[in-house]
Amino acid sequence: MERYLVPLKTPCVYYDPSFLPQIEADEAFEDLLKNTPWEKTPKINRWVTLMELPQNGNEEANYKYRDAPGKALQGFPPVVMKLKSLAEQWYNSKKQFELQQSGSNAEFKPVSFNICLLNYYPTSQHRLGWHSDREELGRSTPIASISLGCPRTFLVRSKSDGIRDRSSIIMKNGSIVVMENVCQSKYLHSVPKEDLAETVDSEGYTQGRINLTFRCKDYNDGNTAGELEHERRDQWMNDIQTEGGNMDVMASGWKVDDRLEEQGVVFGDDIQYYDPELHNNVKVEYVVRTNIGAECYCAAELQEALDIERYKMLARPFGVAGYVAVCIVNGSVSPCGEEDASQMQYTLLQLRTAHHILRYHDHFELDDVVLFHTTEQDSAELTKKSIDGEMLYQYYKDRLVKKVGCVQSLVDLESGSFRVSCDRVGNHNFQAPEVEREMGGALSEFYTNVKPKMNDFDILVRIDVLTDKVIIGTQVNIDDMSKQRHFLRFRNSVTIKTNLAYAMIRCANIKPGDLVCDPFCGSGTILLETLDYYRNKEIQCIGMDVSRRSANGAKDNALAEGFGEDVIRFHCCDARNFRKHLEEQSVGAIVSNLPWGVMTGHKNVSDLQSMYEVFLRTAWYILKDGGRVVMLVLRGLQLTRIIRKLGGRYKLLSVNVVRTTNNLPSIVVIEKLANDDVRDAVKRQLGYLSQFVSHSPEMYHAVHYEKIEETTF
């Protein structure tokens, strides 16, 4: 096995670039690409399928995997079964030979894989971030990973010393990587984005890459510590549910009471969430898709863009998270005429907080599907989690026939084509492609004037499933509105989406003539969004990053957008030392995506705590009185405790958790206090009352001493 070892301090990763002949690798790729029921959800940025071989007649193996899109498929198809056998032979033969050569008397137990996770990366821009396979902790068996298609880089680094103990390999077509179990406890691994010339097949399609990871699960031993951690997280979600068993759809970010502190109002504070008792009969015209948790910012932007005398904006309509509804106010009329509707859509397409704009048509709940299929005989067996694609088809076809639901855009089209797209979030017995196929089939059968078409279609019908809610609309925009708003010549490994960057700069309460600083600028997205939105407001920007590559890349991005050094400057420096480049009380706002501590293997939680605290202490000096710091940070709870520790320097205005691709960072808004009123009041009292006592030097020092010991928490 030594010849296959990847160079690491703990030898635990093997690589064989010639595991499969090229012809067999190509055939396996084509088979899997065409015949695997791939699914992609907002949680993950690649196509995924999970397969299991249950043991002992257990048909509900239920392997716990954090990125599993839905219920695992039972059984392996022939091509996967063949690759499983070859991977077992490769590992078992070499491991047994290694034991024999060493003279060890240890009993060798051959590996038998019964779990397969398949990932499909369509282009080199699809990636897998730094992680370890937590669900494998507690086992002793390896993971075997087979690569098919385009070569991609595979990175490995130590959790404790990611600078010196790291390695990289190019996973070729037909290669295999095997990670011993110890690798998951000591190392992280990733597949980064790359700028590669994509391999194209004979029909002109990008080939991409398919990866199969084989794992072992002993169902007699129960769940591992890693799988129990997944269950704990699932239980945590159940614990924060309301008594009715549903998530609290009105759960929003914490903020100061703006009725008491008028100066503390933050963008997005004064919006309404959908309340079924108050808004059950509202007429919804459009729905806007944004990040879950960011509905308040989207609704606030809509209130600025539309006539609030005519339209009402409601966050999470019908309890659907990640959406904001544009509703007709009682007494008003809907946009009538092609010109009026076009103007409305043009206004909505200018939104900066949105991902997608949908003309609203219908919604229902999975409970409705259960009720439709429930009979007296099976009432105790059918649940929301047992609903499959066929049941969705039957329910939705009946809904259309009875005219309970309607897709008016298909009626208005008269003739043409459509396509159905689905985003699915939650734990279901069906996958997104099934929703597209089954409910798209119901639409095709009912609306005979239009035909389904995968490409060059006239209308895109979105059917999104978010936990137990289903919402249906026709998409107005073409591409995700949060992408490619700025021309980026340089893109950092982690780049904030423009819609969240916009929400953050609006929370910063930037005024004309302000200097705006981003001390962790990365690609410069936040500052570019600032200059783009506040054009002609005489805004100046300064970006900083400890990486010279990032600072120079952000400068190139700014120049590509037409912003020169007269409005924006960049420095390569540590954010804890940015007073070297900024005068005291010169900055109107600091807006930044703080390091999350995920991409830096050599940093730990204490390092981050120290950096956050020094950064905030330093920021206080360069901020103007009343200036704000707006931060996107993964460790929101930790940061709020640090802010409370610095209570005399800042006032905490807002903490709002948002959902990104697969994380829950917080947007934290604080404001600089010109004076620590509590400290000043105590000092004044001590000064006055000191004349009435005769203190020894030791006692005087004790009474007036202010420093506290730095502690971890």
C-alpha cells in the first residue's frame, strides 16, 4: 500500500490513478449520467444521489448523511455493484498483503461496502468545500472514492496544522482515492472550483465529473457518534418548533425596540409577516424569491419600489419561507393591460435583494395531498413523509380539473411551450426531478394548448417545495438575479452574493459623503455594490485584505466596473491594524463578511474570538460617532457575546440569521456609542463621593480599577 500513499504526516490516504481502464471508466460515466435519478437542492451546489444495500432484511437502513437530498434509493444498479466489487478487491487484496508482509498476526476483516453516495459536478465551477465526513466518526472502515469524467483537484489538509500538513492530487478519469477512517478525525478534504477547459462529448455537451464514494455501515451496531450528531441537529430543529408542530414562520431577527429608540431603526425592521388570521383573503400578484431569513430586506426594498397605497408586501406568504408576496390592497385594482404589467415586471426586475421573480398562481400544503389520498382503511398509515411523485400528480391533476388551482400564464399563452423547474428543501419521499416530471405531466395533460419542452421554452413554471409548503408561479427573470451583477475578473474562493451585500450596506445607514470600509474585502463585492447603489452620492470606499492576491484582485474588479482610485482604494493589511491606513473618526460605516473559520484549517475558535474582539476594539476608534458596523458572520452567537463584552463602545441594533447555500450565518448590526454613559456616570459619582472618605492608596486603586481579565467563553 505504501506506493499509493498520499504524503501526509498521518499516512491515511491512498491514490491509484489507474484503478479502471479508460474504456470501462467512460462506459460507467455514460451509464451513471443517463440512468441515475440525480437531485440538486438549494442546500447543495452539485447533483447528488444516495444508495443503500440494507442488511438483515432491513428495508429502512436510513444512513445519516448531512448532504443527502432525500430518502436513499434501495439497492445498487449493476454498474454501481461492479464498481463496489472492484473497490473492495483493490483495498482488501492490498491491505491483506501489507499485513502479511509486516508479519502481523492481526485478524484481517475484509471490507464490504453497502452505502454509495454519488456526486455529479457538471462543470469545474461546481465544488465541494472543506469538510470531514462526520457520519463516519466511530467506525473503523475506510471510504473509497472513484472518479469518472473530467480530472479534478482533490485537497487534503490537517485540522490542526493546515499550513504544513497538507497535500493535493489530481483525480483522473478511472482513479480511486481511499481514506482510512482516521482521516475523518484528523483531516479535512475538498474539491475546489477550477478554471478548466471543460471536456465536451460528441454531441457538444460538457462532460463534467461523477464521483462515487463507497462506505460501510453495520446495522447491528446502531448509529455512529457522527450519525447521532446528525440526529441531534434534527432534534434541535424539532425542539424549536411551535406547539402546533410547524415552524414559527414569523420568527424573525432580533432588533432593538425602535419605538423607544428612533435612531436605532435598521433597514427591514418595519415589514409585515404573513398572518393567516389577518391575510387569509389577500390577492397575491407576484412572489419574490430571496434567501430564507432575508425576507425582511426584500420586503423593505419592495416597499421603497412600489406604491404602498396600492400594494402590500408580506414576508413568508402562506408560511412559505424565502418568499415575499406583492399583494393588492383592498379597493385597488390589479395591473391591467400589457403596458401596466410590463412596467410592474420591469420594477420588480430591478430588485437587488431578489433571486427570482414569479407571477403567483397557486399554493397548497402536503397535508392537502395526504387528505386527498386518505381513506378510512389507510388513514393511520399515510403521512406527509410517505407522499411520492405519483401521489403529487394525482392530487395536482384533480386540483386543476376542479379549477381549485390554475396556472393563468399557460392559459394566456394560447399555444407554445413550457418547462417545469423545482427547488426542494426538506425531508421528503420524493425528489425534485419527480416533482418536475409528475406535476409537469399534470400541467401538460390539462393545458393541451401548450407542450412541455426542455430547451427554448416560452414559459418556465416553478413548483417549489419548502418543507410542507408548495408554491407555484411562472418565472419572470431568466437567470438568478443575485449572480453576475458585477463583472469580476478575480473571484475569491468564497464570495458573498450581491443580494446579501446589498442588504448589508442598506443596514449600514450610509450617508452622502461617507467613507465606507471593508477590512476583509475578498473580491470586493460589498464595496462594488456600495458604489453601484450610491452612485452620485460622493461615497468613498477602502478595501483591505490580509491576502495580497485578494487585495489586487479586488482592485482589478473595481477597475473593470469603472471605479478608479478616486473613489476606491485597496490595501494589503491585517484588519486588526487598519488604523495605520485610516484616521480616527473618519469612517461612516464598516461593512464586511468576517472570516468564518471554516476555510482556515490552522485557526480555532479562540483565534477567531481574539480576532473579532481586536477588530471591534480597533474599529471603534476609526468610526464616526453613530457610525455602524454590519457583519456577516457564521458564529453569530459568539460575536454577540463579544459585543456585549464591549457594551460601553457599541449598541447592538439587530441580529438576523439568514440561510446561504448550506449554512446559517447572521447579519449583525451595531452602532458606535460616542460615550459610555454608564461608565461616565459611575466615574462622576466616584469623583464626587471621594471627598467624603479617606482611602488608602490600595483601596483607592481597588475602587477605581477598570480592567477585567480576558476569559474565553
